[in-house]
Amino acid sequence: AEPLFRSAYLGLSISETSKTFLKLILEKGSVGEDEASQIALKEGKILNSFIGDINEELFDYIDDQTLINEDGKISIDSFYVEMIKEIIDGKD
């Protein structure tokens, strides 16, 4: 079982993989489908399944799709970027 990252801010657990992927998007603004597919494959998943799983992990808090795939780029819906930063940083 993968260790879970527990955010003090939310009391919400998200996997290390999701956290790493979200951090990458926060740093770069977006991640191309090719790069994202490589990351997904390392987890034994196809891209859409990988994205869907992360969205599902975040759904309890965000209550919407957080990651979006537009024009071959995966990004965080701009409306939720600040929330994601709080989840990742685990601020109180």
C-alpha cells in the first residue's frame, strides 16, 4: 500500500503519486499529455484513468473536476489552484 500524505489543513489523504503530479503541474503550469502518460504508465495506468483517479481523490474537497485536459495539456482548473496549493502544502 502506498503511504498517504495527510494534509493538516484538510484532514484529507491524497497519495504521494497524486501529490507529486499536482506539484509538477503547479510548478510548470501544465504538463503535456506525453509526459503525463509516462507518469501514468509508471503507475500502471492509462492517462485518463490516472487523471480520473486523482480527480476522484480530490473530489471530496473540491467537489468538481480538478485536473483538466485541454489541447493536449493537463492542468489544474484555475478556479482551484489556490485550494490545491493548500492541500499540497498542508497549511493549518
